[in-house]
Amino acid sequence: MRFFALVLLSTTLLLGCKPEKLSMDYENKKIGLNVVGTDLKCKEVQIKIDEKIENRMNLLFGQRLTFEFLDVQGFKKEGSKIFPLMSIAVKDAKGKEVISSQDLVKEMKILNKNVKLIAFIDANLPSEDGPYTATISIQDKKGKGEMVATMPFSIQQDPKLKLEERDVSYSAIYLWNQEDQQIINSHEVESNRDYYIMIHDLEGISSPILPMRIIDGKGTVLLRDDNLLGTIEKKSADDFKRVPIRFTLSGDINNPVKIITSVQDSESDHIIHITTLVNVK
């Protein structure tokens, strides 16, 4: 599974003849956000989840957590350029570093009025290893300025996926849009597109059977298949690093659509059963 930590930028012209001694000590107790700065400060740190401003620290698996540092002040200039150094680190509940991205910003040309630094983390991490702590460090390569933001966050599985399991384990389950290459938490889908229920690191199954039923809002059975896999040989553990369960909806469909599927072991009673609802746009 890949983890992402990227930075987008927009910058500002800093005016004044004599540098001001800057400092910052900000705390948002509701979400545990702390920002401390010496010779660097910002007007505000906005927290966004999937591009929406939020004041919470609980994410669904696959959502994007964004930190926007607005009107950053204190960088030393060389001509029309400033030289921020930004890094991102994420540690799990045991203190193990699970994401580390260094020197994410190169030199920046000053274009407009405000310096805005943006860092984001895609929450593709096992929920059971949290809560996590994110640390965003910003430094001035040409000066002594430094600003550090820390915030805890937790990740939970999509509650719209109803799960029942017996003697199996997994690291993540989510709904996947193959064409857009992204996780869907809204459960809104389009007709004639391939979607997948993805299961990662499934253990406890060696000889799988994969039945599926799809029923629309009026009770019409759109699909009934007792085993999507057909007859296959026993699988090794490596075959279950990622289990994709594909479905496509087409035609005249009444919402909501119920999808019922499972991965069963034909040689034991081990099973994971998944039920969810989607709406066709």
C-alpha cells in the first residue's frame, strides 16, 4: 500500500525594511493541533478533510488530511525568492514512524501578497495502528526561522461497509473507483463503470469462494453468482495481499442498490461477509 505526503504552494511578497522578531504559540484543544514558531509565524492553520474545512481529527480510510498554513511570515528573501524547507512525519500509536517526507519544497518565487504552504497526507494507514501523530516542520533555509505543527488523528474503516467475519483478519477494506483511481466514501457510483470492494492483507482463507448478489431498491435481483472466481486452485498467502471484488451497474436501476458479497474458505468455516449500499448517479 502506498502512502502519500505532498505539498502545494502559493507565495507572497513580504514588505518592510527591518525584520520583525516573530514568534507563534497556538493551540486548538478540540483537535489537539499545536503550532509553535520562532522567527516564523502564520496567521492561521486551516485543517481540511477532502478539501472541506473541518474541526475534527477522525478520518475515514483513504480521506485526505490537509494542513494549510496561511500568510506565513518571516522568511528571508534573496531577490524575489524565499527558501522554505518543509518536512512531514507521521508516527503510529507505538511511536513508529510510518511516513517520512523530507525537503518537500524547493526555492519559491514570490508572486503575490501572501505565502501559503499546503501539506497533505492520504490516510491509507491501518486503523488499528492509530491514533497517529502528524508533524509538519517548516524552516527557513536562509535564516533561523522554524515553525512546527503537530496534530493527532485517527482512521476508521468506512462505516457504510457492514462487515461480519469469522477467523479471518485484514488491514483495510474500502470501495474503489477504478477509472478515477480513488477511494469512494460517499458510495455514489456511475453506471457502466468498474468499481471494486478492495480487501488488503486478508488472512485465514486458503481455498476461496466468492459469491455475490446485487439487488436494487425495488428488490430486483441484478446479479446472483455463487462464485465469481469459478474453480481455482488453493491460494498462497501472497495471493491475498490485495483481493479485488469487481462490480458494474448498468441499465434502469432503482436506488439504493444493495451489494452482498463474501470471501469464504471452502475447506473451513472461515469467512468475511460484506454488505453495503450504493446509489447510482
